[in-house]
Amino acid sequence: MRGAARPIFGFVVEPTSTTNVSSAVRSTQYIFLVFVGCRTASADAVVPSGSHETDAGAAAPVLLSAELISAPATNALATAEPEKPSACPTGMLLVEGEFCPDVEQQCLEWVDPPGGRYSHFRCKHYAHLGDAACKSKTKVHERFCIDEKERTEAGSDVPLNHQSWTTSKKLCEADGARLCLTREWVFACEGEEMRPYPYGWDRDSSICNADIDHGLGHVGGLVDHRAPASAHPQCKSAFGLYDMAGNVDEWTTIEGLPRGSREVMHGSWWMPGRNVCRAYQGGHGAFYEGTESGSRCCKDAE
């Protein structure tokens, strides 16, 4: 600096902030722009373009230099929302939505030729009616937990069998659960789309462990055709539940009916008409158990 130059200082404070989403940490930096200069009476002082200062007491130019100083960043943990507890225990999935009690299903083509024993049991292709399929004036809101897979043998992926309604009820209650109501099971199978099959509107024998028509044995002595719970990954409902059609039968309870009529079974490789979500078999009572009868449990959601 020359002559009677007097140093002058100036600074600008500019806050900047960045957010790291993965760590929920917000960093705030303050950028200090410090101007250092000196006043001189010399007329040949150089003023950088775009950077100048005027003084009310003198018209002399000012030489400024700038230095960028970054203050240390300070981190403050953002308030993170606590993780919500799961509505269902491990091994169960949440089923929630609007259930239609009365549904119309129109079969456009049957699998078996007319005149046979099962000519109107297996529908190859159902009409996709959309919302028009619901014939109820109002729908019922459902919210509950249900086993993702059929209950399996200890240390195995093979579903339990030889389960009666009574033993299934005890099995579920011992685990803090309960037997599913029939309407719950149906809704978990068909979903809000009201699918005839858990996987859609067209019957596909290769998707689930179903449509076995040979080596069945006889009533009271069925051949064991169980498959591991992980054997058919495409046999899955809209809610993500496996083997709602095929594999073993699953017991449910029809509300409002007396003992002996309320206990029904769904699914199973046995009987070709039983692989539709709305179909079930009754008449066995609370104590029947067979090669084809297994268990799946429900539970009230948290």
C-alpha cells in the first residue's frame, strides 16, 4: 500500500446447506467472503472489474482483494421418525382392503368336455368383469394378518397334514393366532380385484400344486401329493400369499353357522373344483383329518 493508505475490511456471510438423506444429517456451512483493501490517493490505482467501493468523503478508488474463507461445517442430526412397528408378526402378511361379500363369476370356457364328471368344475377362462363383479350394495373393510405360507412341519418346508379343524385351531392359538374366518381367507386369496384364482382369471395347472388326476387313492386313504411350500413361487395371491390354491387343504370357520357346518376347507390338490378362491368343502365336521388337510392361521393386525 502506498502513501497514507488506510486498510479497510469487509465481509459477506452466506449460509449454505446440504442434506445427506441416507444418514439423516444436515450440514450447514457459512461462507465468509472477506475483502481486504487499502485506500490511496493515487489516481492510477487499479479497480478490478465488478468490484468497487465508494466513500462519501473521497472519490478516490479503492484496491480490493478477496479471499474465500470457509468456516468449519457443523453437523446436526435431523429428527428422524421412529420406525413404525410391523402390523403382523414374522411369517405373516397384512391383508387390508375392501371385501365384496357377493361376487359374480362368469366362466367363458371349461377345461373338461361336457358330459363328464367334472365338466363344470374347472374353468379355463373367467370373464374379467372388474367392479361389476361385485353384486353387494356395500363392501366390508378388512384388516388382519395371515400366514404367508401354509404351516409346515418342524424343520421342514413341507406343509403339515393330518390336521383337523380342532387341531388347527389349537395350533394357531398356541402361537397367539387363530383360525381364519372364511371371508378372511377368501379375501386374502382373491384380493380387491375379486380374482377367481389367486393368480388371476385363467386356470394354469403348472402354477400351483393342483389338478392332480392320477394316483389319488381313495377317500380316507389319499396318496400324499404335498409339495414344499417354496416349490411353486408363482402360486401367489395379490397379497403375496403362497399356495392358496393347491397343496394342502386349509381350515376356516364360517361365522354364524352351528358346529358341524361352520368348519370348511379350501384349496388342496384333491378335487378339481376346489382351487377357486370362493370354493370350499364342508360336511367333515371338526374332527376330520386326512392326508390332504393342513393349516393356515390368521391374527388381528396391530
